[in-house]
Amino acid sequence: MNPLPRWRIAAAVLVLAGLALLAAKIGPLYIHNLELQNFAHDLGANPESRAKPDDLLRTQVLDKARALELPVKTENVQIARTPDTLRIDVRYIVRVDLPGYTVDLHFYPGAGSR
């Protein structure tokens, strides 16, 4: 049995290191986005939220986003109401700088009550 050439092992280690760097860089962003999604869902599903003014709901979403270190601005939070529903949509972009490459990640967490 012929052992693997050293260059193949080195290449595999470099690929794994690159994947680990990518996961370490963007993984927390997706986790924080999921936390914001859950927060918006809980806020929209809470019957008490329907009585709150839009500005207060928007401030609550912005405070949560700030706590999660997400770049959400006031204009990124949209609140839509009907007599029976409350929908909270958040749209924002996170720029991720990787070695030799920059990517914009678009996030659209939203939640509504029924």
C-alpha cells in the first residue's frame, strides 16, 4: 500500500482550515439571524403586541438586533397590520470580508401572527 503523498495531505489540511475559517466567520451571523427571527416570531405571535404602537415594536426589534450585533437600521424593520394579524419583517445585509473575497449576505427574518 502506497502512503498518500505529502502534498495531498497538505492540500487537505488547507481545505479543512479554509472551511473552518469560513464557518467561524459566517456561522455566528446565521445563528444571530435565527435568534432575531425567533424574537420577531415571538413578538408577532404575542397578542399583547397587537396593542403596541409600531414605533415601540420597531424599537424592540432594533434593540434585539443591536444586542446580537446585527447591522439592522430603522428602515430595515417593516411592520404590517390587519385587523387580525401583525407581521414584522426585517431585511438587512451583512458584508463579510474573507481573505481575498468579500461577500454580502442578505437576511430576511420575518414573522407574523394569524
